[in-house]
Amino acid sequence: MAHIATNTYAHISLGKVLAKPFVAIGNFLVKLGEANSRAKTVQRLNDMSDAELARLGLAREDIVRHVFRDYMYL
């Protein structure tokens, strides 16, 4: 009986392996863009007066929590 060598990595496609770095870079760029947008929102809200923030139902100390409320629990 002859021994047949099998490739234990046959289930991993070459395309997926080659795509991984590009997927990671793409995910990083998306997160970077989202962070920049959120930073601009924080800056815009910080530039408002306390009266303007109150009209929006915000206190100055709650700006960051408000802007990142869907991203993380602060």
C-alpha cells in the first residue's frame, strides 16, 4: 500500500491569504476615517456655547460620551 502525502493546508485558499493584508489596511483606513469624523464632531460641539449645548440636551462634559456612544460604552 502506497502512502499518499496530503496537503494539510489545502483548505486555505491562496486568494484569502493574499487578501488578508489588504483587508486589514482597508479596515484600518475605515476606522481612521470614522475617528477623524468623530473628532471633528467633538471639536464642533466644543466650539458651541453652553447655552447652545443645553438646547441640544448636552452638557460640555458629556460631549465625548455622546459622540462615541455607539462605538463604546464610556
